[in-house]
Amino acid sequence: MNNPVKVLIVDDSALVRKMLQEMLSSDPDIEVVGTAYDPYDAREKIKQLHPDVLTLDVEMPKMDGVTFLRNLMRLHPLPVVMVSTLTEKGADVTFEAMALGAVDFVTKPKIDLTHTFEDYTQEICTKVKTAAKVTRQMLERQYQRYVAGKEVSQSKAPAAPATTQKTEQLSSQPIQFNRRHFKTTDRVIALGASTGGTEAIKEVLQRMPANAPGIVITQHIPAAFSLPFAKRMDTISEMSVHHAEHRQLIIPGNVYIAPGDKHLRVGRDGARYICLLDDGPPVNRHKPSVDVLFDSVVENVGPNAIGVILTGMGADGAKGMKAIQSIGAPTIAQDEKTSVVWGMPGETVKLGAADYILSIDKIAEKILQLAEK
């Protein structure tokens, strides 16, 4: 970068402010221009210091982070990385912040960081530099979607709670992995995402009917957040959304989201597709990894698959999309305009692995068209 990214740290904890300042200042491409102890202090510092990116605490006195973010996105959109607690409440607030236009989030740094300090520093520095590339236009579009969604939800009567599909008990016989594709008309949609993906996935699932083909999803997300994310998606989709379990049957009308600390694979039990959870090492520095999911789809679903890659930082999933395409299954990548970060879909396009490059609002329709063929 020619000029360092100017960051304002907003957190009510003096210790956390000091830790974040130390971490971010260790990167020569980042300049911490100031810190603020609450949203009112932050408002004045934004006027004085003109930061490129904010790190914003979720829970603060006087005004919580989401209320401040809502005002910020309405009046003066800035890229924001949320700093969230590892609790279900923290997860819910963080997802609300992502809906409002926050670019990404990190979990709250722990005081005892001796063995993870370097990894955490790398994570937050990378996310801040990525956030700096997000345009004001993108933030404004996301906020307008949020407002429109709120208006629609307020005009509708409360929906009935989604029914939970019971997991069929499966045989304990070992699963055979091979390249022979069974005669079955069942489609499996394999979807991967990272930065900005929680909202992009919501955009897709909101448009899928209750009888859509089974969907398996790998989203880069902390382990404590994947279950709340699955629950959140279950409330907005006509499909039943699950936090994937080992050997869970994949059937139409259901969505399976990878736990945040396990790889999700698609396996076989006879002619049936099932979820397999894998506690192996990270792949492409991620666990769960999109490439791990996509490779298993190539192995066990073949041409019955549809590969989809959404917004995300890095290249995880691009090679997997190429592999899916090479066996005759269709592939879809989110376009640059509607992606928060055009990393993973962009790398897919560079490889020539995207049969269709579409805006996020067109992807569900294309999936359904392809599934009918």
C-alpha cells in the first residue's frame, strides 16, 4: 500500500484499546490514528482524524456498537471491523452489525494471548487492510438493503417457526469413497463464502423455496458463531437450516452449515448423501475450508453437484470450483460489484472456473434453473 491505513480503535476497555493498538501498529501498512472510549468520543475523533477504518466494540456503555454503527452508516459510512465477544449474544449482535454494513469481525482479544498473539495480530491486521478496500458505495448499498429488509419484515405478520427436520439414523457400515457416481437425480448445492458471506448467504437462502435441493455450506466463521449463524439462517429461509452433524443425511429442503471448527465433507452411505465432519488440520489456512467441501463433492456427488462461491478474502475454494467444473457440474461465482471482497470469487473467475458470474440477487434463481436440468 502507498499510504498506511488509518485506523480508529473504539472500545470501552483501556486494556483492549492498548492491545489492539499494539497489534495494529506492528504492521507497517497500518497507522493507528487514535482511540475512543465510547461512541460519543468516537464521533468527535472521526471528525478530527478522518480514519479509513474503525474497529468497533460490540458492547459499550452509553450507546451499544450496533446503534452507533446504524447512525454511522446512515450519516457517514466507513468500513468497520467489529470486535465481538464469544457468546451467543455477541454473535447475534455481530450478525446484526454485518447486516448493517460492517465488513468483518474479530473476536475479543484475550488477556492471556501468549501462544496466539501472532495469529490474532495477523488476523486483525489482514481484516483491517481488507476493510480499507471496501468502497463507500458498497457500504451504502448494504445499508439500503438493510433498511429495505427491515421495512419488509415490519409489514409482514410474524412467520411461524421453522420446523426441524429430524436426522435419519444411518447405517454404521463404513462409507465407500470412489469416483463412481450413483444413479440418482438428487442435486447437491455446495456453497462457500468468507468475508461478507454471512449476508450473502442470507441473500441466497431467502430466495430458495422449501423444496429446493439440499445445500451444504462452508463459511469461514469462529466455532462459537457457527451455531448462532445456522439458527439465524433458519429463521429467514423456507428451507430447514442445520448446524451440520456427522453422518447427517443430506435431503432436499434442508441446508447444512459447517461447524466453525470442523471441515465439512459430503460423503456416501449407499446411494444417499451424508455430511461428514473432519477434525483435520486447516487447509488454505482455514478450518472449515471451502476446498475441502468442494473436493468431497467432486469425489462423491459428481455432475449432480452445483458449485457456488460467494464473497470472501483469499483464494479458498477457487481450485475446488475448477475441479467441480471439470467433472461437468455447473459453477456460479458472485460478481465483483455485489461482493464485499472479490477474493475467492475473483480467483475462481481468473481460473476460468465460473460458468456464471452473477450479482447476489440472481444466484438463487440460477441455482434453481440449473437444478431442474
